[in-house]
Amino acid sequence: MTGKENRQGLFRIGSVMVFTLLLMIGLAVCFDTYYDLNDDTVMKDIISGTYTGTPSGYSIQMLYPLSYLIAVLYTAIPGVPWYGLFLYLCQFGALVVIAWRLTGLVKSKKLQAGMLIVEAVVAAAMLFRNFVYVQYSVTSGLCMAAAIFWYIVGEEEENWIAGLKQNAVAVVLVWCAFCIRTELCIMLFPFLLLAGLVRWLSEEKIFTMENVKKYISLIVVALVGMVLCYTIDVCAYSSAEWEDFRDFFDARTDLYDFYGIPSYEEHQEFFEEAGLSQESYTLLQNYNFSLDEEINTELMQNLAEYQTEQAKQGENLYWIAGMVFKNAPKQAVWLYKEYLLKQVPYLIIAAYVLYFLLAFLRKKSGCYWKILLLFGVRSILWMYLFMAERIPERITTPLECAELMVLIGWIVQEVRVQSATAVMKERAQHGYIYMKQMGTVLLLGFCGVMTFVITVEQTGQEYMRRIEANQRWEALISYCKEHQENYYSVDVYSSTSYQGDIYSEKIFKEVDNSYRNFDVCGGWVAKSPLMYEKLEKSGIENLERAFLLEEDNVFFVAACDKDISWLREYYTEKGYEIEIEVIDTIYADVEEAFYVYDLRTIN
């Protein structure tokens, strides 16, 4: 390597690092970084030891190998927010991977700098909110998006071994995405397969043995790593207690996220046969089912099976291709049309148009069938989400990022091919090539700025609302910490948000990984071995009866505006006449936020 090449390499490394650090510093100056949802805070609590008192790899959502490694770090140095730090580094690591690939495409320092600026604008436009509110599903999606881009813009490999070496980074990113959020990684995998198919079909000789080995070997290596991680996870959760909970968890997910819970009045006969009273059914509705030991795996599975039968009979659900959906295909098509007309990010529209304009005049560009294939893949995935009525931002944002990375990857490849062709024909066209490259960069940057302005304004408004809401959650945490001798069970919906704004916790400030003597009275950790370990640590054998014991150290907490009459009705149905007394009030500043309730049996 010559001295000039060394200097170019050092400049490239330096520019990528400066670009990343400036992004991180800019965000840190303007905003604190938060966990986005209670899913993330609960996983953090489990892995850090805040939940049970001991760091655990059994995070339930994230695969065990990765959770275990982060838990080991918490064991070694408890005061560091390892889980949040890992997600944060994965997000910015994905940007580094993309930046490194981009700057390797050109030698002009000005053009490299321009590419980095545009990447920063595009990333901020698509992900600004997700950099402020970090979410593990989005992080998984960013790893997949970076893997897609890395693979698409790679040089043509001579053989399958060279292909594995060149795409090792993409494979590792896929493994990481799979461990962070398995379902999302699988959902985005079609984009990666499409990228591979397009490259394979672009080969001069498609069905040669070398090409077969080159593409199939890459898929096999990626799948082997995924299977290995999943196998370790299955082995880790192989105990009878964890297997039972996972069955419960899967049935619960089907019911709450996909099928819905059937109305008690309309399906009373089924519920009576299942042994579920109207009062216990209320616990399913308000998610406080930790209270009732009779809401178990068998009941949840029976409910899921019943909803499956209802779908087969066309009772408010739809049975299509062996799956249950809330919306019929016709309804999903209408919703998808509305999304295409009103909600598709400007950047994605611009990328489609730009790629078509760059490629359609070049013979053998294949732009027509590429665009059709990509639009087909994205349409199938969006239709699935609309049919399942499952379109939260933490799923749609990664979906849009993966699509955008495919398009930008193809744009980069198209500019590269046209530039190489022009150079071969006439070296005097260097200025024209440079202008085309810079024009492409500026157009994407302009569309990114338009989206960025909207995103920043929306994020800023949400940020201020969340600060106000979080005062209530922080007051609850402080109160429980001041009363370590007690155990508090919190109403689930009182623990999630205030006036629609979700409670968050800061990632890097006010870090406290000490044990917390409270838990929500439901949620996705409910009925798990971890929950029973937490109860045992507080000397509680049965939560339902613990509220009624005379020791008076187990209390129920709910937001002041929550109606808890269901609690009295539940205990009455169970044969207990109780009185519920407000024994304390938790204030956020001077405003009442939560009531602490003591439950007593009436003699």
C-alpha cells in the first residue's frame, strides 16, 4: 500500500469516526436518551438485576446467548447501563457500517464528506425519534438494514470464499439482529434475500457451480449462526417451569397482540366451561392477571384455540393460510392504499423515483423488474401487518428503513456501473461522472431535510410531554425505594403512561440498578419463574392472599384517576369481603399521582 493510499485510508477512518461522534454529541447536547417502552425497561431490569436482585440472562424477549453476555457485564460492573449502551452502540454501529461502505465507493474527499452529511440527514430524518427513545425492535431492524446495504454495494466476488470474507460484516449484523429481536429479523429477511436474488440474476452466467456456491454458502452460514443461537436459547429455557411459561407467553401474545379477547357476554358459555368468572375475566381485560392463579397456561391456550375456531367460522376474525387475522384482505388493501397515499416517507418515494430515473435508460439495468419485486415484497409484508392489525412504529420504522437501504444500495450500484462504463468509453467524462454522483447525493439530502424538519418538531413535542409524564413515574420509584420494607403491586395500566404519554427511564443518567421492591400486577413477565422468584424474595407465596395478610407490608398502587372497584368485585367472587383504604398518596411535585391501597378482610 502506497503512502497516498495510507493517507486516504486514515482520512476515511477519521471522517467516519468524526461523523459518528458529532451525531452522538449533537443528540446528547439537545436531548437525554430514554428507553422507549416498558418492554425495554423491563428487559433492562431483568438483565441488570433490578427485577430479582441478580442479573439474569432470561430476558424472555431477547435470545439467551446475548442476554447472558450482557448480564455478565452487569455482574462485573453493576453501575454501567450495559443494556442501553449495547442498544445505543448497535444503532450507531449500523450507521458506521453504512458510512464505511459509502466512503469506500469514491476517492474524492469532498464527495466522501458530502456522502457522510447526507447519511446524517437521512438517518436523522428516518430515525431521529428512535435515537432519543431507544427501542430494541428498532435496533434489530437497523442491524438488518445495515446488513442489507453492506451486501448490496459490495464488489463482485471471485469465488464463494471471497464472498464469505467480504460479507462477514453483513452476516454478523444478521446474527446480532436475530438475537436482539428474532421475529423482526425474520420479517426483514425477505429484503436481504431479494438483494441476493437481484445480484445473482445480474451475473453473466447465472447457473454456474461457482455462483451457486457463492450465494448459497452465504445463506447457509447466516442460517447456521441463527439456528445455533436459537438452539442455545431453547436449551436455556428447557426447564419445566420455563417451558410452561413460554407456552403461556405464546398464547398470551396471540390473544393480546393478534386475536383479541372474546367478549364475556357473547361467549359466556365458553368461559363458564373454562371456569373463568366475569370478575377474573376483568383481570384479563385490565392485564392484572398476576393476581389470579387460575389464569394459567391451560386457560390461555384454550382461549387462543377458541379464537382460532371462531376465525375458521368467520366470527369477527379471519382464517387465512392457516393464520388468524383481525382484518379481511379487502380491508387490508384499503388500509394499505391509505398508507401509500398519505404516510409513505418522502425519502422512500424519492428513492424509488431517483433509482428509476437513473436506471431506465440503461440497457440491462433491470430496473422494472427490480422495482416490481421490491414493491411486491414490501406490499406482502405491509398487507400482513394490516390484516393482523399490528402496525406499531417499532415495526413499521425498521420495515421502511430496510426498504430504503435496498433502494439506496441499488442507486449506488447504478451510479457505479454508469460511471465505470463512462470511464471505459472516454476519460474526459470524469467531470460529468462527478456531477452525477454529487447530484444524486444532493437530491437525497434535500428529501432528507424535508423529512428531518417534520421529525424533529414531532420528537421535540413528544419529548416535552414525556418529561412531564415521567415526573409521576419517577415519584413512584422514589416512594418505593424509601419504603424498602414493603412490597408494592402496581396496576398495569397505571404503570405504562399518563394522558397517552409513555413512561420512560433515562439510559445514561440517574442509573440505578439496585433491586426494586415493586412489580406491575401483570404484563409479559407475569407468571414467569422470574416473577415467582421476585415474590419469594419478598416472602410472598401467593399474591392474591398476600394482600389480605395482617402483616400489612404488601400494598396495591394505582393512578389516582383509576377505578379499582374491580378489585373488590374480584375478591368478593373469591369469597372474601374486603375493605380498600387509601393509606398514602404519591405526589409528582404538588399534584396527586398515585394512591397506595391497603386491602383488609372484613371480620
